[in-house]
Amino acid sequence: MGGVIYENRGAIKGYDRRATPPGMHTRPRRPSNYGAALMEKQKIKHYYGLGERQLRRYFEMAKHMKGNTGEQLLVLCERRLDNVVRRSGMALTRPQARQGIVHGHFLVNGAKVDKPSFQMRPGDVVSVRNREKLQILYRSILGENGSQVAEFVSSDQETLSASFDSIPTAGDVSLPVDVNMVVEFMSR
């Protein structure tokens, strides 16, 4: 029956819920430099829903661009179609945006695009396909989420469209990640 018996405290009458499991305890160790850099890279992968190969591809592209490689990497991730749909308020989460894109719910400049990794360019317009059920669905999502539009995207609730106005800057990225550690880690 393990547990320390106290007077009537805890979740189960007579038992105390402790923060750690029973047994011998050591102090939690700080991760090594490698471990800390790996965790930062994993944050980017998780936040944008990328696989390892996709992130490596973006890193190679960012290396060949002018400017800070880490900032360019995050800008490439921010320019993805699934991220723009999410940041325009037409989806509550990135996975929801990815699903809508894969199912063909969105048009970019009037053409159906079903690849979430599509790189947006300034001036591109994302709109919901002209289907009544889709219009109702995305109008309700935009109604509850429309106030959280990013600065580099302008959203129109009437036409259910969003315009990608400018390339995002490092300040537009809301992910708390140390990109310099990621660049060092991926440059090995």
C-alpha cells in the first residue's frame, strides 16, 4: 500500500501525494550544451510541425541566404502556408491549418494548393474555397480567432481571405527559442 500516512490530507484519505515517486532521488542535472541545443531544435520542429529532413532543408536554404542564418531559418518557417493560415486567424492551431490545406480548402492566388509547406511570397492572397460548408466553418473560426492576426498578414473576414503583405522579420516570430544554439547544433 505505499504512502505516508497522515491525518486526513491528500487525494486518498490517509495518504499524502508527493511530488516525486518513491525511491532514491538525485538532483535534476542541467542538460549539457548538446542537450540544450537539441531541445531548442526540437522546439522549432514541434512548433512548426516539421520533420527532421524538412528542417534540414530549410537550414540549408537559410545558410545560402544573406543575413543571420538563424533568423532566416525562422523566417522560412513563418512563410509556410500552414503558418500563414494559422496566423491569419483562419485556423485555431497549425495542425488544424495543415489539415484544411491538405483537404484542399484553401486557394493561393486563385489556385488550389494542398501542400502545407508552400512558401508564400509578398502579395500572395490565401482564400477559402467557394463551398458553402467551408465558408460557414471558416467564418466561425475566424470570428472567434480573428483578433490574433500577425503583423505581416492582413485578414478580411467578409471575403474569408488573407493577404501576405510582407516577409516576416525576426520580431514577428513568437517562438521563444535561441536560434544561435540551433545554428551551431545543425552546423556540426
